[in-house]
Amino acid sequence: MSSDRHDSQQEEGFPRPKTRVGLFLDYENIRRSIEHHFSPPPTPQVLCEKLFEMAGKFGHVLMANAYGDWSISTTDPREFRRRQIEPRLVLTKENGDDRTDITLSLDAIETLYRQPELDVYVIVSGDSDFHDLLQRLRRSGKRVVVCGARSDTGRELIRGADRFIALEELMGVRTGRAAQPVEWETYDWSGFIILIRDLDRKLNFVGLRYVATKVLNPHNCGLSDRAQKQELLNRAIDQKIIEPYQVENIEEGGEPVSACRLNTGHDLVREVLSREEGGTTSSPAPEVTIEPEVPETTDAPGEAEVPAPTRSYHSSVNGDDLGRPGENTD
């Protein structure tokens, strides 16, 4: 695969005068990567400008779409339109499932037939669910560029593209520092307990995979490293702070979804909730942002369904179902 260098005015293998480009931005996926890993995070305005400039180096940008649930986002979609990227509204399901990957894929396939003159597809996302889309586009003779956070983009997606561009390098920002060891003996569980309580109030159920891959972040649990977030859930189950259970997957007819609920009979849980609800906490409760759950299907951490809430379930939290700690996705 070619280098992901993108500083030239004309990329090798992509002749500018005749090449037409389409830009497809999975904003929900990229927003999560930025919030979890970028320090300082770029603004949506800067993100749009950098992405459009990057796409323009492969040819003439004929179309550019950004997919997100603007009804719950703090980002003003008009900022995208001002920078020549059309915002597309994709509402999430009641359980928090994100549909941006499905809508983006359908639009790309429709574009393949409606605008056959499009030569290059730039997919901005680290979601490995796009692997099949990439293969379909390349079989149709199209060139495919993937741009995503290096830490969140699976190897299969990178290998499936003609060119991969690391979002970190494109934006010229540094990612968070290497994770520091966690002092679990003195870890403050207050933020985590309040987080699960608030999620339980807002969602029909709280999926374990959803919490592990989409919700936990430095702002609500003090952790950014995936392995540490997985260990946090392990310890919460071990200490009976949360109780795992299964929810029937009625809508898709698939395997049951593993969920969790707060163990309100636990002494620490009662203490934290009593203190917080009584208004005696020394600091405000962490704000809960409901982020959509996107299934992941490759060897990147967090790809598989979490199994039943038995001891075998808990063992799997340390392995494939919530990602392998320390696995390098590059």
C-alpha cells in the first residue's frame, strides 16, 4: 500500500485534471475518536476544512456528505454546509444504535450507479463495517481512500483501501499520552456509578459492549485506554457494582444482547447515590452523553457481541468480546 503522505498538491496515481472525487464522512465515528484520543480536539470547522482540502488533493470534489444525528449533537450542521460538506441527518434508534454506517453505505452504492463518473471515494471513518463497501467499490473499478484515527481503524479496513490517511497526521494534532497505571485500590467509583444510573434512566437497557466501546471516556471515568476501560467493567462485575443480564434481540432476530444494571443494594452504590442525590457531593456529577452503538466486525478492540452474563461471560470480557488489551490495530 502506498504511503499515507498527503502534503503534495497532486497525489501520485490520482491525476487531478480528470479525476472526480466523492467525500463521505461518518461524523459520529470520527467525533468519538476525536473526543477520546485527540488533545486538544480540533473544532468541527477545522475538521471540515482539513477533510475537504485532503479530498481535493485527489481531484475535483464533486460531492461531499457528512452523516450524523444532528438532533442530539452539539455541533451545528450549518458549519458543514458553509464548508461545502452537506450534512445528512441520520436518527439513532431508541436503544442508542447508530445508523450512520448503513445510510452512508447505501448512499455510496447509489452514487456508484447514479454518478458513474465518480472515480475516487474518500471514506472518513474507522468503522470496520465499511470493509464490504470498500470491496464493492474497488470491484467496480473505483479508487478508495480511507481516513480515520489510527488508533480506532482496524487493519482489515486499512488493507482494503488504496490509500490510508491517519486522521491524527492530517489534523496535525497529538493524541493522548500513554496510559498511566490505575491505582484500583483507591479508584473513585462515583463517576462510573452515576454514569450507569443516568444511562439506565435514558435508555431501555444499557448494553455492556455499548458502555465499553462508546460511552466510557476520560470525562466520565477518568480512563482513555481501552484495556483499562475493559478492566474497569471486569472489576465492576467482580465487586458486584453492576449486574450483567441478557436482553432479547427482537428487532434484528439475532443473539441476545448482554446488558448491565446498577446493583442498588451494594453498599458503595447506595452511598454514592445517596450523597449525589442529596446534593452533598463536592463536585458535580459527570455529564452523560448518549453515543450510538456501532457494531464492529474486525480485529479491532470491541468487535464481537458480549456473551451471556455468567462466569464465562466475565472471562470473555478480558478477551475477544471487548477487545484484546494491548492489541495493536495498525
